[in-house]
Amino acid sequence: MHDDRFHIRWRGYDRREVDAELARLRDEVEVLRVDRDAAVATAEDLVRELEDARSELGEYRVLHAGYSKDNAVSGCIRYLMHVARQKADAFESDARERSEQMLRQAEEVARRQAVLLDQTEQETQRRLAEAEQRAREIVAAARAGAAAPGRWEPPDVPGPRIVSGPMQVVPPDAQPLEVVPPDAQPLQVVPPETRPFGIDPLQADSLQADPLQAEPRGQ
């Protein structure tokens, strides 16, 4: 048996004994609380079962009212049919409620899909309009650039032909290099007085533009 007395020490009871006793009391209180909750739950279940039994007993009495003991079998059959009808009605109500809930969910999904489809179509139309506008701007800019005067266009010159294959090497003795000495072609110097009309080389460009400007020297 547990000793509830504490040993007296200087300035009061022993602190370790007090702490141990408090811990034990807390554990006992926790166990009692759990047992109390379980007892309350069990009592609630028993109350519900008692109410169900009373309800069934009342229905049975109503169904058997006016029948004698000899007709007890017929009353039992009527009671079973009544219980079966109640269960069937409960199943039907539950099925109807579930079907309505599924129908509401399907309608909600369809509505969301319709909204999403509408948004997608609007976005597609907007992008198509932007693409068409951009294409018209590019075509207009190209036409304006082509119609501009003085626009330089590169000549249509064919590119060099690239011949594949090994490079032909010409030996040095096949095409001799002719070296012309400097005295072979003497430089001819024409004195200024022998040049017709005294044309200055610096005035050649201006004479080509206007030949009437040339005047013979000595006049």
C-alpha cells in the first residue's frame, strides 16, 4: 500500500518525495480521464441503441394493433415488410442524393470547360489578328522600300565556280617566264611643244566634259 506521508526535513518536506507523489497523481488522473471518456462514449452508444429499440418496438406495436395472438405470424411478416420498405426508401434517397451531387459536379466541370474554351478561342483570335497586322506591316514596308527611287540593288553576278578535285601542278619548264630587260622598251618622252593644242594631262577630265575649252598654244 502506498504511503501518503512525507518525511519532514529541514525547512519542510523532502522535495524529491513531493515531486514523485505529484507525478504519480498526474498519471492516475490521466488514466481516470481516459476511462471517463470511454464510459461516456459507451453510454452514448447505449442511449442510441435504446432509442432505436424503442422506435422499432413502437412500430411493431402499431403494426400489430388489432391482431390477436393467433395472427402473430402475419403481423411479423408485415413488420418485416415495413422494415424492408424503410431500408429501400433509405437506399433510394441516398442514391438520388448521390446522383444529384454527381450531376452538379458534372455541370460544374462542363461550365469550367466552356469558360476555358471561350478564353482559349479569344486568345487564338487575338493572336491571329496580331499576326495578320504584323504581316500587313511587313508587306507595306517591303513595297515602300521597293518603290523608293535610287535604291541600290546588287548586280546579279554569278559566283565563282568551285571545281572539286586535285589541283593541277604545272612544271616550271612548261611555261618559261620571259624577262624583258629595261633597255628593250625605251621610254618615249614627247616634248611639250609637240603636244597638239597644248593639252595638259591634268585637264584631260575637264576636256572630256567640254571639248570647246581646249585652246592651241601660241595663239
